[in-house]
Amino acid sequence: MLNFGLIGRRRSDPLAALIAQLFGNAEQGAFYIPRPIVNGVQSLFQDSAGTVPVTADGDPGGKMLDQSPNSINASQSVSAERPVYTLANGLDFLLFDEVDDRMLFPFIAGDADNFVFSIAVTPEVAIDSNPRYFGLVGTGINLQCGYINDSGIIFTRVANTTYNTGSEVVLGNTYVISHIVQNGIPSIRINAVNKNFSAGGDPTANSFFSNTGVLGAGYESTSNKLQGKIHAALFRYGSITESQLSDIDTYFASVAGVTL
Amino acid sequence: MTTQYQQRATIATPLAHIPDANQLALRLGESAADDQTFTAASYQDASGNLYAVASTVTKPIFAEMAGQPLQAPDHAPDMDLAAATRAQALLQINGGIASPDVIAVILGDRLESAQDHIAALGLTPIPQDTP
């Protein structure tokens, strides 16, 4: 029988299914997988113009294509600020050096009361209580970002308030962390578990990037940059279901080697 | 496939030499944006002198070009060669800790960490307030 073994037996693609689930109704946001080829398409490049493909462990990452339909690509035009694509133990990630590495993408305005920023990350260092930023999406007081301090406390900033967990994270381990706002109410989810958290200070946002999203940093020109690995990241405006959050957890855990 | 980026360079530029060092970075780097390599002086030495630090993986040609007469690259034909040449004269590669009179570089294997390089330069980050 012709086509035996092909018709009806195509493997389901969990990434494509997740993208369709999260962005299938024209939701705003972006989805980053730091892997040279994603779904058969070159998706990571050494330069910010996207002309030199990343082909090997150790190449710098200058442009990372958005896997959502929104084409909010992340890039870095300064050579020294490009993280390093790394393939280790079968896992792909961008390695950020804490000194100057960061990937930037355009700020996209949206419903700040309904938002998720998820990241699969291995934070390796946070020194002298200086927090290290995973990333930042937003501007001014409508700022959503995630960071960690040296006590393993995860912070999230929503609107003009900081929220923080207890000591949840061991530096050097890998986690799937989601910073969630639904109907204006924030929550923090680590490895598929919603964590208790408390409201903190009332910070200003003057020294943060303006009109720019960031992976691997938070401030524009100071320290507080990430030393560690980013395996996957997404942000998305709109309400989100528990089932969708669970699917993000599952997929991000799979690409980051995390056991939920 | 093996990467061409076999080395890591970590460069400490004294505050006063940042403009010239950015022109040198424009020459030795691969992007027209590399004149923004050194920005904030967010590291200090034991005496409190301030430095802007950059760390990146590099191709071996980085070290070769650092010792040669400079020419403007295709990606920056209008760069300030005089400024870059002034910075080049201050380069001190694997020569020890940073000081205000040199642009100190630690050049090592690509798998070496930027933090080890910064320690070898005798620098520490300037503490930032928790936001």
C-alpha cells in the first residue's frame, strides 16, 4: 500500500502545537528557542543582520528568530554583547557572561493586566545581594521582569510594585519560571508550582531600558546582568489558562532538562 | 562543526580611554555598532579606579590584528583610526592586573569564564542598588 506508514502517522510537534495554542488567536508576544535550527528553519545567527548562521557550539548569538507569528526577533548588534550558543549534554542554550551579554527586542505594548513572561533559565551567580536579571519586557511603570538575588529569591516587577518569593532557587540549577499577571493580579510559578510571594518596594524604573525588551539583563548600562543559561523564553499578552501554563512548563522543561 | 571562536577576551578600559577603546573595538570587532562596546565604567580596581569591561569570544585573528597597523574595516570605513591607534598602543595582553595607564586584556581559551578573567584583572563590580 502506497504511503503506508506516512498517512495518519505524522508525529505531533509539541513546539508547533504550543505556539498555535498560545498565539493562534493573534495574541501579541514572542517565543524564543536558542537553537540553530527550529522546525527546519535556521533560527539563530551570529550577526544581528541574520546573515551568518550559528552552526557550532561556541558561536556567538547575534540574532534569534521569534517562533511566534509576530516576528519580534531578538538581536544584539554589539559583538562583545552577544551571548554564546552552547550545546552541552544534548541541551541547547545561550550562555550569558554577566559582563555585557544581552539580547534585545522591540517593546510591544499590550494589556499589562494580562501577561505572562516565562523563561527556562540556569542562574549561576548573584553577588553581594545584587540581583541578576533574566529579562525584561515593558517600559516605565508598565514593566514586567524577572530577577534573582543571591538568596535564591525570585522577584517579579509588575506595574510599579516588586513581588518576591521566599528562597526558592539554588544557583546553578535550572528552572522554568513564569511571571504571570491575570486580571491585574500577579503570581510567580516555578517548575509548575505556584509560589507564595509578597509585595515589596515601590521602585522607580528610570534606569531600566526604555522601549526595549531584554533577555539576560535589566538595566541599560550597569551591572546586574545574568551569568547563566537561557534555554527558552516567551512573553505573551492576554489571559492564559492553567492548561496553557502547564503546557509551557512541560515544553520548557523538556528543552532545559528539568524534571517537573 | 567546530566554532571559529576559540578564545575569550576580557578587556578592561580605564574610564579616560573609553572613546579611543571604542574605536579600537570598531576595528577589531565585526559590527558597525562596536563603537558602543565600552559604555559604563562599572568595575573598579583596589584603588578605586574605574573601568569599563567587555568580554567576548573571539577568533584567533583578534590577537593578530591587535598587533598590526590598523586599517578601517568594511563595516566602519569612516572610523577614527587615530583614536584606535592610540588605544592600540595601550594594549597589554595577558600582562597582569588592570591599571589606569593601560587597556588590559586577558586572552584565554573560549571556555574560560569572564569572571575568572575579571579576577585576573584585579577588578570587582561596583555594587548596584537593588531596584
